[in-house]
Amino acid sequence: MHLWFEGKFGEAYEPLTCTDDAPARFVAPAFALGVRLEKDDAISIVALFGLQDVFDMVIRPNPTRSLARGWDRVIANARGRWPEITVIEPA
């Protein structure tokens, strides 16, 4: 990610130390999820911000990072797929 992210999205992206670190950088808590099938067929879920926004179909800015440069594009894309979402705009 850190090799191509800035060229595509216009923001620097420091190298990750592991895949579980990535969701903290996502533009919205509802997107900040990771699901992994383990060797023993167990499923591991990484949900730094919890799952409530996913279940409630709410998209809000990630409180731990600056507003994504493409926020308006992200929201337009999400509304095109899920018109029933609720968007909490940045303050």
C-alpha cells in the first residue's frame, strides 16, 4: 500500500507492521473491518471501531485520522450502492 497509495489517493501512507493495522487507516469505521479464515477454519474478525455502524448502516469519518481527500467520492459511491445508508458528515 505505501508504495502506490499516495500516487492514487494523494495522501502519504506509512508502511504497515501487520495486516491488522490497516483498518485503523480506513476512511470510515464501517469500512474498518478485517475478516480472516484461520488454519483451523475459525474466523477472526478485526473491528477496531466495533460493528455497530455496519449493523446500523451508518458511515461517518474515521475519528483517528484526517478526513479522506476523496470523502465526497466515497460517500457518493456508497450511496449509489446502498441508498438506505445514513451518512454523518464531518463537523
